[in-house]
Amino acid sequence: MKLPIVAYGDPVLRKVCVSIDENYPDLAKLISNMFDTMYSASGVGLAAPQVGLPIRLFIVDTGEDEEGNAGYKKVFINAEILEETGEPWAFTEGCLSIPDIREDVMRKPNILVKYYDENWMLHEEEVTGMPARVIQHEYDHIQGKLFTDTLGVLRKRMLKSKLDSISRGDVRADYKMKFPQQRKKR
């Protein structure tokens, strides 16, 4: 089932999320619904706050690479980035909660991440390149941060009216969204 994606401005996107345990209700269904939602929105990652839940859960699927090799697909529960290393590199990022805005974000290319998978197996894994970037972006979500937070003051000021428009629902997305300030239809 496709869930509505919460838009910029909703307070849930600014919450530091809480850990969950294996008794979290309908977790397998939630994970499945999050994958359906992410795929229908053509995303490569989705965090629980983006579907309105302030819990430490996110999913990643980078899809196939240029050579047709399988992509990086994982579920992250209660993730913790233990280390980020390497020379930061810029890449243009976007976010399903912030449609139509893309900006260069600097991130380190290598991470060490600890997390539980959907079967509650504990992992500690080194990840590099694009999968590391996607994990960092989604990890920021469960920490209450957005990619726009990394931008300079001037760039943020330039984007303010666009971000306000997104909060009001004055944006077009090819997927179902929930807007925090959407005006009531008469």
C-alpha cells in the first residue's frame, strides 16, 4: 500500500526519532508499504518520519548500476552511523518530502553503520560511495535533519518561498503527499 509522503514543514520531519523493538506493531507490513511508497515515488531511500512516524527506521534501494549489477537494498532499524571518513564530495540531492528542489550536498564517501535488519539481525557494515550517501541522507531524517539544513544562509534564504509553497501544498508531485499547511477546500 502506498502511504502519503509528509511534506516539508511538518513537525515530524524535525523530530529525533525513537528506537523500536521487535514487538513494534505490524513492522513487516510497514516496511513493505514503505518500499511500495518509495518505488511509486521513484525514490532510492525513505525514512519513517517521511510517512509520519517518528521511529528509527529507514529503507534504501539504489537500484541497478550502469552495468546492470544488483543495487544496494536494505532495511535499517535503529541505525547508528559510527564513523564517516574520506574527502567530502558534492552531489546533487533531492528529497521526496521536498519535491522540485535539488541542491549540492557535501558528504564523506565512507561510513561505518550499525543497524538491525528486518529480521532483527544486528549488522556493523562499512559502506562506500552512493549507498553511503543515501544512508547518510536517510539517517539525517531519523535525526530530525533535512538536506536543506546543509545549505548556506544565502541559499536557504533564496529557497524560502519555494519551501513555504511546499508546506502549503503549492507544488506538484507524482505521488501522494500530506501537506502541513494545506488550505481547506471550500
